[in-house]
Amino acid sequence: MSNLLKKLGPGLLFAGAAIGVSHLVQSTRAGADFGFGLIWALLLVNLFKYPFFQYGPRYAMATGESLLDGYKKMGKWVIIAYFILTFATMFAIQTAVTIVTAGLAVNLFGITDNVVVWSTIITFVCLFILLVGKYKLLDNLIKFIIIALTISTITAVIIAAFNSDAAYSFKQVLPEGAIEVSFLIAFMGWMPAPLDISVWHSLWAIEKKKTVKNYDIKSSLLDFNIGYIGTIILGVCFVSLGALVMFNSGETFSNSASAFSGQLISLYTSNLGEGTYIFIALAAFTTMFSTTITTLDASPRAMAHISKLLFGKLVKHSFIFWMMVLVFGTIAIFVFFLSEMKLLVDIATILSFITAPFYAIINYKLITSKHTPKEWRPGLLLKTISILGILFLLVFSIWYITTL
């Protein structure tokens, strides 16, 4: 068991990045607004995104290099496109996850209800941890956070189900109208995570290989599958919490980060008891904190690697440089979008969804190309799901654009 835990890392970092806004925010909103009616979307998007996420660690362990190195082999235009897409989305993503974390901090610690102040504090704390502890601390920290959140969430759902007297339906629904379709796209955009996390995962897998010698492709895929299945289970749990506690209650989630966070925590405490407030608030905060610190590590790590691929040894300390760019860019956004948490989340998640076909196509082309050893290329089942997944992402992206 201890040997298995030692090999777990990038897969749980994936889960840590995924089980944040997509679960705590979007999934509970889905349950509150549609009951259990969007379970179909949750399961389908997880199925169709699975291969493209899996190709990250698969390629990294099969070749000893990240997806970004593979992208360069496909043509310089691919990493330039990745650079542009990442630069266009990373600030919105970092701001969205940080402002939710700040809202939880307001409810947990008090001190000040100024979300911008808390966002700034959290950002610099994450920056300090990453500069001092680096990947190893991140790898160790995430295991405890995911276990704590999983236990508390599953327990809350079970108790909520027993306490609910209302009859609930599992009839699946297809949203109609621009507002509902926009939410559906936003919901699927980060469920379980943006597809560019496959690049982050490949970079983390290489870092893990440096610390665990027998971390091979089979260990990496097991690690990934454990993390991925965990995100699906918790996604269903968060939809269930929203459905059991808020659906048809007349209450809706606030657009304010601190108010939303208070409502989120009450989803747990109304079922587990007020005495559990501190534990639930801490679990929710540490979950979002893990997402915040993970994304603050990953985007600059990817941008630094791109800088190296594009400019070679001319770029020094590029990881720190991009981290600082992300930090100060994120803080600047806080000032202009102080009370628009819902807008920020929707912008970030929708951008992630409409760029997903790009990542799906290039990941599939790379993993099935001559650049991947033949024995580690996907089989017929994964290829079939991949092709269906690309069509799924394209159709829904076009549907969204045509409803604007």
C-alpha cells in the first residue's frame, strides 16, 4: 500500500486541479438548477475527454519527453498555437480559481471580507510555497487534501439523501435557450478539467520520474486512472448535493465569491450539522487552495518549456518569469472584476471548452504518429472513443457559437 501511495502523484495532481471550480462551483450549480438532469453531460464529457487526458502521461512515459516536445515535432506552428491559447486563457483560469478560494477564506478565517485582499494573499502564499518547496511539496500535499475532501463529500451526500423527503427525478434534460446552453458549455468546459491539463500532466509525470525510479508507463496510467475515476465520482457527488439540497428550493447561488462560498459550505453543514462547519470549510478551502497552487505551478511550467523550445538557452529563469507574469496579471484582473465571480468562472470555462477540440486533435495525432513507440500507441477502443470525442467537442462548440 505504501509503495502504491509513493507512486501516486501526477494523477492526484490532475485530480487536485480538476476538483475545484468544475466540481465545487459548476457541478453544485448544475444540481441546484437542473436537479439530476445534467448527469448525462457529466458522464459523456468525462468519457469523451478521457483519451486525450490519458495521452499526456502515456506519451511522457513512452518517450521520456512532454507533450510540448511532441508538439514541436509535429511542427513549430503547433507550439506557437499552444502558446497563444495558453496566454489567452491562463489569466482567466487563475483568477477564477483564486477568487473562489478567496471567498472560502472569507468564510473560514474572517479577518476581512475583502475578496481582493484575500486573493492577493493567497496568490503570494502559493508563490512562496512553489518557490521554496517546488514539485515535491506539491506532490506530497495533494494526497492528504484529496482524501479529506473525498471522505467529507461522500459522507455529506449520503446524509443529504437520507434527510431529503422530496421526491426527485433522474430524468435527463437538454438545456434550451442561450443562457442555459451557455451554462451547459461552461459546465462541460472544466468537467473534469480543461484539456490543456494533459500537457501539465505530461510535465508532472516527467518530474515524478526524477523522484521515483520505477515510475514507468504502467504506474503512470494506474496513477492517472485512480485520479480520473475519483474526479468522476466526486463530480456526481457535487451534482447530487446541489440537487438534494437546493433544487426547487427557490434559492439560487450568488455571483459574489464570499456569498457563494457561504452557500456552498451550508450544503454540507445543513446535512452534517453546524458542528462540522470548521471541518467542511477547511476541506473546501484546502481543495480550492490545491487547485490554485496547482494551476499557478502548471501554466508557468508549460510556458517556460515553450520558451525553451522556441528560444533555446537564450531564456533564463523563464519559469520564475512566467510565474510572476501570471501572478501580477491575475491580481490586475481582481481589481476590475471584484464582484463578478460567476462571470469570471463562465469566461474561463467557456474558453476552455471551445479550445478543447484543438487539444483533442493534436493529442490524438501525436499519440498515433511515428513519434510515439508503436507498442504504446492506443488500441482500437481508445481510437474509437477519441474520434467520437473529437466529434462531440466540435458539435457542442459549434452549437454554442450558433446560440450566441
